[in-house]
Amino acid sequence: MASQKRISKELADCTENPPQGMRISLPNDSDLHKWHVTLEGPSQSAYSGGTFGLFVTLPPDYPFKTPQITFSTRIYHPNVTNDATGSICLGLLKPEQWKPATRIRSVLEAIRSLLVEPNPDDPLEARIADEYKNDRKEFEKNAKTYVTRYAKGTPKFEAVPAAAAGGSDGVGDSSTGRRAN
Amino acid sequence: MPKDMMQKKKVAYDISFKVYTPEDIQKQQDDLINEVNMILDISKEEAAILLRHFRWNKERLIEDYMDRPRHVLDAAGLAQSSRLPRLEVIPGFVCDICCEDGDGLESFAIKCGHRYCVDCYRHYLSQKIVEEGEAARIQCPADGCSLIIDARSLDILVTSELKERYFQLLNRTYVEDKDTLKWCPAPDCQNAVECAVKKKDLEKVVPTVACACQHRFCFGCNNNDHQPAPCRLVKMWLQKCADDSETANWISANTKECPKCNSTIEKNGGCNHMTCRKCRHEFCWMCMGLWSEHGTSWYNCNRFEEKSGTEARDAQAKSRVSLERYLHYYNRYANHEQSARLDKDIYQKTEKKMVQLQRESGMSWIEVQYLNSASTALQTCRQTLMWTYAFAFYLARNNLTEIFEDNQKDLEMAVEALSEMFEKPVTELADPKLKVVIMDKTAYCNKRRVILLEDTAQNLAEGRWSFSVDLTTPGPNGGSSSRR
């Protein structure tokens, strides 16, 4: 498959020279289509001090189809569903906006900047977006509480969200957070 | 001569419209493109892109382009450069999508210069065209580049089977972009209908149009022909029926409402001492009066004169009446809907009947066409009758309603009479006397329908009906909302 070459190249690039504040690993070395990303909460954001897990699933038709990226760690954010699914609302990830020349790196960077600067005008969690707009103090307090409760230590990649699992392996790999370098 | 006059006289419920075949639609687009191509001195591909960008509003496009051509070109995704698109082999080229770099790898770029290998380009286009149904606004595959891929580039890249789909999609945007055009909603029909009726006119007219495929539909809401009822009423009525029809009958037969809070209550025990679960109101099932007034002598329920009982029964009666009123209209509406279906079954048998008739009676094909006309008349008249009941349900009584109801009654009687004759066995149908009767009845039905529709349409246009609901549509609604 043509996508194999592209994915290997992207993976090599992302592991050799990872995007700021991130580590990339493969839960299963023989499957290039599933990545685990560990993301440090940016220091200038409410998520500073937290460590978040991201699932990256590349469809067989990648890069012509959109990669699926979800949070495996609960996060209090206007553009991420406040549940175990951790779906992300990001323009780049919408099928009609996706371009095959877009790299996973730029998507990951976009997610990181979404932590620095949430987009309350296009929310997945309307209540949190409202709070972010109208009561920033309360928002930051809640976000920090979530960080303390869920985002301390090595992120767990156990709960495979229904959207990303695709019925393949429900049980997560036990070797979490293994570093590929 | 009299037939001629009938055709010339414009009936009040008729609106003008035109039916276009896919070829007509293609030609209209080509004509517009040629015109813009000549006036603005730009290529046809660019003219097409600009027209689509301006939703086929030629005047606005020309005006805007004259004012600030650069701005218009940029907004439509047409950066300026004069190179013709072609496939190229460039030494040292690496495709940014698949990361292939083989010698002799053919690559392609549109005017922005973002170059990809031809396989990736084709894959990208087929993904957009086949899976996402996009055609008019496919952008360059580069991240953040909004340049639109023009028709000439697509000519080079797109395979022939994809091209057909691509042009279908392009045609579709032409119809969908124009408010005066709509696709015929009949399955397998590819025609479009043009009609000038606007959304705000829908309080005054019921714009029924008839496609060349025989399908009659409302240009306002795409539903099947629903004259004489205006779109807004149709929407409310269908909504109401979806909510109510199944349960309303049962409720009517088995329940009463609590005299205090109007909750619907089913009696589930023998005792007449009812306590409403919701508001705890205690009352007598028989007379609906307060239980406290019954004391212990409940079984006689001899408190018929009690004031509370009479009032409660009044309220009860009112709510019953409104339900019964609805059921009255609904049953007639549903009956005509069902009968129309049954008549249609018969229509399908009609052809067989006619062949049989020709054989048995020695009549010619043309001589048995009266059965076909009768069947068509039954269909259209029942369709109209059906909606007269929805119309009547929302109609507030005034001096016009009586005329309307008379018209409705006349049409209904005529239709039922024709329907009965129509079902007679072939041997009887062959009787020349009955043939004349059927032909007369058919003509009469059609005439009664015209009279009814004339009357309703005229009064609607002049705003003389009064309805129990508001006809003005609050904001735009309907339309498909795509969810991802």
C-alpha cells in the first residue's frame, strides 16, 4: 500500500524529532496504523503539570481519509467530550476539511495549541465553553481539578474508545507508554 | 372551440412552471458559461468556477468582476497564472502524499504549484467525487490551499467512469444553487422543474407542479400535490397525524380526562371513586363531580344536579369534542388516502381490463381509453379530497366555509359514484350505456374538482379564509441538515 511508506516516514519523523511536549509510541510494532501519543500539558495553560494520552488511529485509506484522534485521558475542555470517548472537535479533523497533504504532526500541534487556546465558539461541551467565556476563573479551577484527578503520572491507554477501536482489540496492550526511539 | 377556450382561460390554482430534462440543464449552464466567457474574456473553465461561486447569479458576477477582478478571482479560488495544466515528469520529485520518488513518476499541479504524483491526485479526486459527492468546489490537496481544481485539470486527471458522476454532481449544484429550480422528487426521475414561487408566497398559493414523468408535487415543500391546503397547514397536519392518529381512537374510547388537571385517565378498576395519580384530585367516574360531594351514598351517583359535576362534564365534553373533531377529519383524510391507493391497484388492473374489453367487445384501443381517464380522475380527485379534510380541520367557520363544504360534498359524492362504477366486472363495463355514464361522471368529477380548487385558491390569494392557526412561517425550516 502506498500509505505504508508515508506512514513510516511520518512515524520516523515524529519519533526522531517529536512535536513539542510529545512522545510517540506504537502499542504494537507490527501495526503502523495505531499510535499512542503522550502529551505534556503546555506550561502556559490550565493543563500545565498534566500528562495526557492520545490515541491516533490511521484508517487503511490514510492519508486520503482523516486520521482519528481521541484523548485517552479525561480532560476538562470546551472542544473535547467530557466522557471516556474523548472525542475532539478540530476543523482539521473534519472529513470535508481534511487534505491528504496534511501531516499528523500538524494535527498534533493543532491539538496542543487547542489546549493553550480553546475554541469556545465551536464547542463540543457547550456548558464548559460558556464557563470558559464567562467565568474563566471557575473554568481554570475545574480544569486543574481534572488534571489532578486524571492526568497525573504515565497516561493509561486502556480504555479504547468505541470510535477508534473498530471492534478489533477491545483490551488495551499492557505495555503502555513504551518509548520508541 | 369551447375546448380551446377552456385551455386559454387561466385557472386560479394553476401556476406556471417549466420542466427541464438533464440535457436542458446542461445547456442552460453551457449558455451561461459561454456568455460570461465572452463578456469577461476569461476561459470557460474559469467562467464555470466563477458562476458556481456566485451561485449562478450572472449579473452579480459580472458586476463584481468589473469592479475588482482580482478580489473575485481570489475568492473563487482562481489564482492568476497563464500556464496550461499538464502531467509532468520532474527529476528529483518526491510526492508529498505517498512519499514515492521513483524515476519517471508523473506528477501534476494546478496553478498554485503544489505538485503531487498522478496516482495520489486521482485517488484524492475519486475520494471527493465518489465518497463525498463533491464536484464544484474540490480544492488543491495541499494543506491550507483553497485553490479550486478547474474542469480542464479534471479532464486530464479524472477517469471516464468518474467523469459521468462528476458531471452529474456539477449539474446537481446548478439546480440546488438556484431557488427557482427543484428536482422532481419522484424516484428515478432526473428532471428538474422551474417555478417562480417564493417562500413568502406560500401563504397565498399552493404551487402544485407536474413533472414530465407525471409526478405531481408541491414546489413549496416537495410533498405530493396537496391542493387546496397550504404548505404550512400540511406540515402541521402531517405532524399532528404522526403524533395522534394511532392513539387518538383508543384514547377516545377508553379514557376520560381528570376534571382538574386534564391528565388522561384509564379506569383500571371497578370502583367509581377515582383519584388522579398526577394531581390527587378525587372525583366520580360516572358524573365527573367531586367525590367529596358524594359522601358515602356513592353508588347511586344521584348528584346529577351538583354544580361541580356539570362543570367538569362541560370541560370534559369540550376536550372530547376537540378530539372527536380531529378524528372526524382524520378518518376522512385517511380514508381517501387509502382509497386512492386501492384505486391505484385497480388502475394497474385497468390496462388488463382494457385489453380484455377490446377482445370481448371488438372495441378499438382508442375506444377503451375512457377507463384510463376515469382512473386518472379518481386519483387526482381523491388526492384533492384528502387534503380538503386537513384544510377543513384548520378552517375557522365563516360565511365562506359553507360554500367550501358544499363543494367538498359534491366532489366527494361524484368520486364515490365513479369509484363504484369503475369496479364493475368487464362484461358490464362493455355496455355502451355504462360507458357513457362513466365518461360523464369522469368529466363531472374533474369539473367539480376544478370548481373546488378555484374557490379555495381564489380565497387564499385574497386572504379571505380564516384559520385556527397562524399561516406565516416562522423563519426558514425544512431542508436537510447533514450531520457528520
